[in-house]
Amino acid sequence: MIDQASLLEYSSPARISNPKVFVLDTNVILHDAGCIHKFEENDIAIPMTVLEELDRFKKGNDDIHFQARQFLRTLDDLTGDVLSSAGASLGPGLGRIRVILGGPAHSRLKDVLTQDVPDHRILNSALEVLDQETRRPVILITKDTNLRMKAKAVGLVAQDYSNDKVESFDKLYTGKRLIEGVDSAEVDRFYTGSGTVPAADAQLPIELPLAHENFIIRNGSKSVLATYDPTNQSYHRVEKHTTYGITPRNAEQAFAIRALLSDDIKLVTLAGKAGSGKTLLALAAALEQRQNYRQILLARPIVPLSNRDIGYLPGDVSAKLDPYMQPLFDNLTVIRHENRQSDAGDKIQELLETKKLEITPLAYIRGRSLQRIFFIVDEAQNLTPHEIKTIITRAGEGTKIVFTGDIHQIDHPYLDALSNGFSYLINRMVGQPLYAHITLEKGERSALAELASDLL
């Protein structure tokens, strides 16, 4: 039964005015090892169970293993030789951090949660802290939705870790704007000469255009596709060019091809639902420019389905990974089919055999030097913000990185549409001169696939 007195005490003005105590779950630390420095003047409590769980993640090359090692090193540096019950200071302007040893089952849990599992022990520790802190709010921070619900059910405030969350899905940058009611003569200017219109004398109702932002400019039956060049501060007409046999089918795909082929843009993000052509366009653009790069790399994160690790799959490493890499091979097959009348299809096989075109799990990229690489990262919505940063900071001279993903199809258990690294990247990079983004809204796989995507 929930202790109503503690709930009333939590809501009292005296308690809310004091610094809070945040109890952290393991998944928060594995998501961001630096999280303990992002709670301002508030204190942090780490259940001993969390340290036990982190011990299982010390060895390995994936991002979560790095986060575990980094956090444990940081905690060791902060605490010195002995960590007292008062905890250790996190630094100037910050609170203190302490480890909670845990004890017997709390009265609110022992008759409700019968299994002795890490989540329940963490919840038990958080309730102990709540009992000890009579004048301060105690909040459990976890990325596990189910644990949050259990905490709320027993009267404990629980929240997601939102430091790197995008503010709102509706405010996420789409990379394009529709401009209507433009004077007919202004539209005609884009079809004369090189199709460039200086922003200074353009008679367009556009305020503060962003670097490489795209525009659909209309006047009745007349229209033009344009993009803003921040270097020359001008608008350029965008045409639908066929790229390695792939022809854009809508305005967004034309914008995407333009960004993918531009030498001035080193980072591109393509968002959109299944069948909108994200990976296909990126791959076609890479093949079109293959002579400009030392290698084309296609990678995607391995997110096991139904919580089953790839070790459960039969066969050797190659056989285990084939199901995850198959969508990339499917896109290559489409491009081969579109180029069946030329030798471009045979060229793809040659590139694969010589490793000039390589398809690999994202985990295998770590430690590699990315010099003059056209690097396509598929299913980027399943990456954390730290993983996105790790990938981009490995980019060497002459490298171009393309992230594709659908933020509505997230397989990672602790990420959502606002907290995944793909959304975070789009939100943080808006307006940067080396960056371009476009959201592909229309599915082009088939009429049936489009219908299913919209209605089911």
C-alpha cells in the first residue's frame, strides 16, 4: 500500500525548495557515463546493484562497455580511498555522489514483487533513500519504462534521463519549407542562367534561411525546387538528376540527391519511413562518386530482435550477421536491376570483391581510420547520442558521413523518438555549413507499402 503521508510530504513547499536526490539505474550510466555531472547542485545515489551490473559490462568493444569503464574510472577518481555514507563531492557547483548498499525488502515491495532481480533491488534501494530523506525529493532516474511504472505504483517519483532528449518531435528540423504565393517573375528567375538567385535581392517571403535548407517555391501552377547556399548566400535551383540509375521521384528525394552529391557537405542525415528511399539514394550517390573516395562503407548497428543476442543464431559470424545486413544487399540488388542495360551492375560486384564497397556491422568500424571514405550508417535511430558522436569524430580528411533512419521504428529498448542519437544529431547540427538534412515523407516502395505504412 502506498504511504500517503510520504506523498504529501514530497509535495510540500519545504521539500521542493531543497536540492533533490537522484537514484540512478544502470541503463542511464550505460547510455551516458558523464550523466553524474549533469544534475546540477543535486545529489546522486548509486545502488550497489548498479555497480554489480556494471561489472558485467567492463569487457567488450561496444559503446555500452566503454560507458561502463568510463563511469567506473570517474567514480574511482571522485571517491578516493574510502567512500563514506556522506558521499563525495562531484565538483564546484555540483552535488555529492554516494553508493547505497541496500538492505532487506522494503515493506512496500516484499508482498508485491516476489522475484529477486536487479531492477527490484534498485527499486528497493531507492525506497530506502526515500525513507532516509525526510526533507528532500527523491527521484529514480531510469530509461526502463517498466521500472518507472513499478516505481510510480509504489509511490516513488520516477523519470526518464532527458539531458540529451530533443525538446519536441514537432519541432524537429525537416530540412525543407514550402513557400507559396511567390510572384511569377520571381519563380522564372530560377530558370534563367545558372539557376542562382542572390538572397540579397530575392523577392521571397523567407526569413533567416538555414545552411543548405531546401525550399519548394510555388506560384499557382509554377514551381521550383531550390536550396540555400550559405557560402555564396544565394538560392540555387535543384533539378531531378538520375544518379547511378536511380531517378528522384519527388521533391524530397531530389533535395537528398543534391546534398549527397555536394562536395561542400560532409555530413548528411536522411530521415523517413520505410520505403522512402533513404538508403537507396545514399548508396546510389556513393557509387556515382566512387572515384572520389578510397572506399564506400555501409554499416548498421546490430540490435538483436526479441532480446536474443546474435550468438543464438546458427552458423559462423558471417552467417549470424547476414540477416542484419540483408536490407543493404537488397538495395544493391535494386541498383543492379536499374543498371541492367549497362556494365554498372557488374561494377558493383567488382567493388564488393575488391573491398572498395564493404558492408559491415557498425561495431566492426571501431578503431578504423576513416580517410576519404563515403560512410553510410543505416538504421541510425538505434544509436545513442554518444555512439553518433564517436562515429563522426572518427571522420578524417575527405570523408563524408551519411546517417539514414526512421525515428518511428526504434528497436533499442532504452531509446525513443526524442532520445535516440539520430534525433539528437539532427537537432544539434541545424544550420551548420557542413551539414544537410532532409526528411523523406512519401514512401516510394509501392502503393501497397505506402498504404500499409499509413493505415496499419
